[in-house]
Amino acid sequence: MPRAGLTPQTVVREAARLADEVGPDRLTLAALAARLGVALPSLYKHVKGADALAQQLSALATAELATELTAAAAGRAGSDALRAVAGAYRDYARRHPGRYPATQRPPDPADPEHVAAADRAVGAVYAILHGYGLTDDAAVDATRMFRSAVHGFVTLEASGGFGLPRDIDRSFDQMVAALDTAYRDWRS
């Protein structure tokens, strides 16, 4: 019999909290079971295994990130929207260092909520780019550019990869300003 109050959703939410505390590489089913106060075999009543947990964690984190990006973009356009969404992306990665990497996992096509969350996240960026006049293939290229730049920055920042004596916030602002310039001067 499953532990009272324990559901697949609570298991995934606790896995997300644990990942943020110990890091995604140390999130194991055994550690999660211990955290939840259940025997490891009991955990399988709520999650099918490590890969299923990773997929569910990805769906949760992607939905959270999409919500934050969408909220940051609301009512903004152009460089203001770009700065707000890039900042929201970075803030999420900083606040959730264990679950942020899960946002990079492709959505499971059999999970419509995960697919919808990924579409919302990309849609927030597409909306910004539309304000720059970038649509169709140009929007795809520009979205990949945004994601590569911001993801690369937050990943390097999280791993301590910026050792030069320069303010990291200033470097981030300069990167976003460079994206703004590139989008304004885009040649299809």
C-alpha cells in the first residue's frame, strides 16, 4: 500500500527540491526514497524508475521555466522583453541549480503536458523575436542563438567557469545587448 499522502506528483516535486539541494548527479531513487521516508521498492509504486523520474522532473522544470519566461515577456517588446526573458531564464537557473539541467531534456511526445510546456517556453522567445520582425526560419535560427547563448552562460556561471576579474552581471548584460544588436540587424 502506498504511503498516505504520497503521490507521483509529490514524489516528483520532492525530487526537484532534492536535486536543487544535492545536484542532479546525486539525485538517485535511493536518496529520494530516504528523503521521503519510504523503502526503495515502495517508491516504484509512484515512479517507474530513474529514467521515468528524470522525464517527469524535466516536465516539471520545463513547465516552471515556461511560466517564468512567459510572465517576464508579458507586456514587453523589443530589447526590454529580451532583457526580461533572458534575466528570468538566468534567475530560474540560479534558483534551481538541480532542476534547471532537466529543462534541456527533450519532451516526451507521449506526454502532452511536457510538450505544451516546451512549446510555451519556445513561444515566449518566439514572441520576442516577432517584435524584431523575425519569423519562420529566421525565428528558429534566432531562438537557437538565444538558447545557446543564455544556456551556455548560465551553465558556465553555475560551474564557476567565469574566473576572470570582471563583474559577471555586466558580462551577462553585454551578451544580451549583443543579442539585441544581432536581432535588430538580422539578415535572412
